[in-house]
Amino acid sequence: MTDTEHKKPKPKKLLFLNRRAPYGCSLPREALDAVLMASAFGQQVTLVFLDDGVFQLKKKQDPADIEMKNLSKTFAALEMYGVNEIYVEQASMQKRGLTLAQLLIPAQFIATQELSLMLEQQDQVLSF
Amino acid sequence: MILHTINRSPFGSSCLQSCLDVAAAGSAIILIEDAVYAALPNTQYTDQIAAALGKHKFYALDPDLKARGIHEATLDGIESVDYDGFVALCTEFSKVVSWY
Amino acid sequence: MIFSLTVYGAPFSNQCSDTAYQFASSLLKQGHSLHRVFFYHDGVYNGSVLATPPQDERNIQASWSQLAQQYDLDLVVCVAAGLRRGMLDETEADRYEQPAHNLASGFTLSGLGQMVEAAMVSDRMITFGA
């Protein structure tokens, strides 16, 4: 092992658990800033949307009239940052009448039990 | 395994429900702040929590129970802990997930 | 064991700042190490030296500052979340030509990288949300 390899810490598995709807509360925006930072730090980032958090990914958001920044644009940047592990909990989507086709970025369904397993596999889970 | 913390009352928030849905068998749940109301006996959640006791260890933060006047009668099977106990639980489980 | 805490709620509005403070005191008393407390979202208000609660009430900011002094803690207020909400140190007040600054002693303004770094190096990262 070379010196450089030795000094470089192994990336951590960080899962961001998002449970809030956008605009009514600023946690979703602040969570997204943290996600981008974690990715810039080279960490292994997973993004999960649960409960009202799934509304963050709804297409056609236009907050111009409430004079807020559009969250959609930052979500579109996730791919550029190399964040590809994006999941929406299936039951949360169904309860809210949402389908994958209504989401603004490609996200995968995750079943509740799979999510249980995924949480256990992380180094840290950050809830927003 | 995970230690889940919940800080919202089950009567006004979906935190307890979401946590129970997602928490794997063997993970533990600690009720803090307003979530300690979930430790009350004879509520609409009593049966659900009693059933979940087979799957999870339940704890409640004693200073929060006491502050709310509900420390003397809590559901059987929910263990009261102080802050030192809360910290100790965080070391015993491999990570902590917060529901708020 | 190495802990880091994140605090998202405003003091005096929500209990989570008190819980985080009690938790921090307890872990330090038990000999664990506290790598960082990162104040984000409305948690940034924990660092305001201008909070003036009545004398018979706890002053959360003062408690944090004392704890920081006693244990040489790294209390970080997120600069982006803080500036939006009017949490400034002298440097930022000068930079943005604001008439005052209010960041209490023991706290520093820094970026989100500090939160990510805390998640990387700590055994336990614990969120105190509101």
C-alpha cells in the first residue's frame, strides 16, 4: 500500500432519510445541501424519501409565486454530483397517490422491509 | 442493530408509526420528549406497542416522563432510563436513527 | 467512544436543544469524547449571545458555552443556515456590513463540510431534530 492510499480514509456509507414535504419547512433544502457536500467529500451517499418526503420529488414544482427557490433544480444536479442511489418508499408513494412517472428524477421503489435492511447496512443515518 | 429515537407524541405525529413500520426486529426504540406519551397505558396505541415489544426493546427517557407527570404508571415492558442510560444505549447499538 | 451531535431546533421553542445539551453533558461526564456539535436549521439560534431569558430560566446558549470551555468542545454553527437567520460573528458582520454580530463565545461559524467530516470520523452521529 502506498502512502497516499494509506492516508485516504475509506468512504463512509451515509444515508439521508428525508421525511418532510418541501417549501412548508426548509429541512428538505438544507438536507439537499448536506447531501451535495457529502458527495463532494467522496462519501457513499444514499438518499431515501419516506412519508411526506416523497413530495419533494414531485414534477412541475413552481414556487415562483411564493418567492422561493425551486428545489427541483438542485435535484437535477444530483446526477452530476454522482448521487445515483435514490429511493422512494413504495408505501409512502401509494398512500399519497404518487407514481414513479410523476417524479422529476429517476428514483427506485424500495419496500419497507428492504429499507429496514438498508438502514442497518449504513455507517450513519442522517434524518431530515 | 439500530437504536431508534422518537421525540413526537403518537397522538399528533406519524413518527411512531413510521418507525415501527421500518424498524427491523431486534432494533430498539427510545421514547424521548413528547414521544414518552406513547408509554401511557390504556391508549389507542397500547395494543400496538404491546405487540411490538416482542420485536423491539422499548425505553423511555425518565426525566421526560417525570416532567409530564406520567412516570408513575407506564406500560409494562417499557424500561425507564436517565440520560446516562440513553448514552449507554447509544454505545450498545451500532447506530442511532432519529424520528422527529 | 467518539460522538458527534447535530441540533436542528431553536432553543426556547423546542426541547431538542435541551435534550442535546443534557445528552452531551452526560456523555462527557462518562468519559466519552464529543468530536463536534453541529447546529443546523433552526438549531443555529443556540449560538446567539443576545438571547436574554428571565433570570430564573435556564440559558441554553450560556450552558453550551460553559460546556465548551470546560471540555474544549467544537460547537459549530452552520454558516449558510446561520447567516440566513441572522447569526453572525465579527468577520461575517464586517464582510456583509451588518451593524452587529451575535455569535457567543465557544461557538464558531463554519461550513457543512464540518457536518460531513463529523459523520466520517465519529462512531455515533446523533440527530436532535425538531
